[in-house]
Amino acid sequence: MNEGERVVFPPGWYVVADAAEIPRDRPVKLRRFGVDIVVFRRDDGSVAALDDRCKHRGASLSLGRLSNNCVACPFHGFEFAGDGECKRLPVLGPDAKIPKALHARAYEIREKDQWIWLWWGAVPEALPEIPRFEHLHTGRHRAHTFAREWDASFARVIENQLDPFHLPFVHKTTIGRNMPEAMTVNHVESDDEIIAWPGAERTDPREGFYIAFRWANLWENRIAERFSIVAAFAPIDATRTRTYLRTYQAFVTLPVLGWIVDRLMVFSNKAVFNQDERVVVSQPQLPLIAEDEVLVKADGAIIAYRKMFARWLRGPSQRATDQAAE
Ligand code: FES
Ligand SMILES: [Fe+2]
């Protein structure tokens, strides 16, 4: 990135971590959207997120500890609640008058479906619902997650997952083996969802194999009724992304066998993912949405993503106007 160039991430609910990455007994530092954020759990287990920079003299709160339902700074022990309020200033004793300016910046953060979701951007009066692929949450599926970091922007990683026609090339030795090079790619799109599939048109886009994307960073490849791969693309900064890959399977759910199958799938998913990494990091990463590419008909889902990105960047009122005009 050029010195001084600011990348703007459009607003939305973003998966920023797997729930298992946030323990109950200590704060955790997450670098997301180019910002250091401290995430911690309150006594009741709910998650909270603040800027990871103490308002007193700038130490990293994530180096501190949990105390009195707050995160305590490692430097002088000032304690900050989940809403950012400074609750305790030990050096001035119990009757300390706490300056308002010590209030830390807090983020909207939630836990749902074993993901940690952070609302990025200006907070609207009513926050949209957190995205979810409902059919994976009926209690039938086992889920297993692993994560990888790439030197690529989150938009590039998402676009890669909206493109089925790289399979016979990038994945010639794995999932793209014997796949025809020529294919039709169909898709349907709405304000916050794109569903794409290779092959003939369908009346129900969800009949058979498909790829679904939900704004801002959640994706599913439904391979079979009982097997889906879900990915969440967490932007570390403008040109680095931590991708969480989670398999949901309902065909081997017995405890030990299921455990083995989950791990075998990680093994094969990693091989496929490495093949993707090699080409995706070779693309220019900025701007987040490329402006000088020559897209073809089969890139329809990528074009839909770029439109969606632009709408969310412009904000909710503009989105409604755009939709009415379409
Ligand atoms: S720097 Fe955090 S309490 Fe002093
Ligand atoms: Fe791929």
C-alpha cells in the first residue's frame, strides 16, 4: 500500500474469529481492518471489543488481564468495561474521579454459530441481522474449523471463491480433476446474497451443488445435502486475510469416526487451499476492487460481488435507491 493510502472496508457484520479463539480467562488481540482490537469475555461469557490501545498512555490492553468484568491495562491497571467505560483508576484510590476522555472506543461484537462477529463501520440505528446459512444449524451437522493467512486482500479471496471455472486449471490434480474447461456459470443475486452454480439454469438455485456468499464475509459451498464447506474471510489489513474454513458434515457423526473424518477433510481442504493461494497472492491486491480487469461472461458472480461491494460502501440509503432503480 502507498504511504498515506487509506483503504475503506465497507460496513457489515464480519466474522473476525472463531469463537474458540476467545478464551474466558484472558484478553486476545485481533488485528482486523488494519486496526488492533482487544477482544475479551465478560463474566457472563459475552464478548466485548475495544481498541487495543489504552487511553491513558497507549499500552496494549490485550497484554493485560481480566478483572472486575473489565479488561485491566498491563501498565497502570486502569480497568475498562466492555462498553469502553473506564471503571477503575487504581492510583487515585477508590474515590477517583474518572475523566470522561478515558472512555475507550468499543465495537459492536457478538457470538453466534461459533463465530465472533464484529460490526465494522458506522453503527446504524438498527443493526442488520447476523448472517447464517440456516440449513446448517438444525443440529444434524458436525463442524470442524481450521484457519490460514494469506498475503491477499479479503476481496480477492472472496472473488476466488465465487469463480468455479478456475477449478480445472488451479485444481487440476485435486477437486478439478476431469472437470471440463468449458462451463456455464449461473448466478442469482440480492442485496446481501449471491448464489452461483456451474451448469444449466435452475428454478431453485439451491437444488444441487452451489456456492453462496452472504455479505460481508461468509461463504458456503454446498457440495451435497449432508456436506458443506463454509468459509469466513477476516481482513487482517488491506492486503492480508485470515480465512476460516469450516466443514459441516452430517454423514459420519459418530463421535470417534466423525472426529477422524473431520480431520481427513482438513487434510484435503488444505491441499486445495494451497493451490488457490499460489495464484491469488500473485494478483494485484489493491485497490480492493480491481478497476482494470477484462471480465468475461463466466465472471458473473464476481461482477455481482463488485456491485454489492459498491452498494454497501455507499451506505444503506443509497442501497435502497440502487435497488429500486434496478
Ligand atoms: S497506559 Fe494503560 S493504564 Fe497507563
Ligand atoms: Fe480454488
